Amino acid sequence: MTWYDEMTWCDGCGVEITWGPVLDGERIYCCRDCSQGILCACGERMEIDEDQRLGKGSHSLVDQF
């Protein structure tokens, strides 16, 4: 686990954990997949959530005109 300015980072993939982590002994993970060494998609989900909060994201062609 890495702490930096009160942020928690996953010991597996390195994504910032802003939700309840998965604990495995002294290690902290963002999800169960990461704790088992399986590639996770938490970083991608965080980007999508952030885009939605900022009003960004995919728009249909109808929205562009």
C-alpha cells in the first residue's frame, strides 16, 4: 500500500482507491481481481466516472448539432 497526501493506491495496478478496498494481509487492492493478480478495469471505470462528473464523455452525432 502506498499513501501519498492521504490517498491510497492499489498494490496491484496502482490505481487510486477512493472506495472500500480489498485487504489481503498488509496489502491493499482496488478489487478482488487485482488481489488475485488478474488484470482489472478499475482505472478505466474511474475515468468514465470522472468524465460523467465533469460533463464529458461520448455524445451522439445528434448532440453535436
